[in-house]
Amino acid sequence: MWDFRGEDAAATAKHHTVHLKEFAEIEKLTFHEIGVQEKNPMLVAAFITVAETDMKTYRDALKPHRGEIG
């Protein structure tokens, strides 16, 4: 998950999802879902849901702010 804060948080998070999808396609990696999660209008997160077996590849290349295993 990548957190974005401020008035442009939603737009920035949405734009970030474009780059997440591009990365997955270029690297030929699978993912389950890419999206945004709004905590409030000033805090929005972009996220990508991947298989646990691919998590380290994504984490090391993209350096997310935080991650969750679910």
C-alpha cells in the first residue's frame, strides 16, 4: 500500500495505480486487484493485491509504505 495525503491524494493514488499495472505487465507478474482505498478525503491509499509467493518481488522493486497479509 502506498499512502497519499493532501488535497490531491485521491488523484495521486488513482494515477499511481496506472504505474502499478504497468509494472506488473512489464515484469509479467500476476496480481489479483489494483485499486484505491479512501480513509478520508485527505488520506487515500493505492494498493495491489498479489499472491504471497510474489510479495517479495513486488515489495523489493516498489518499496510500498506498508503491507498486509490476508
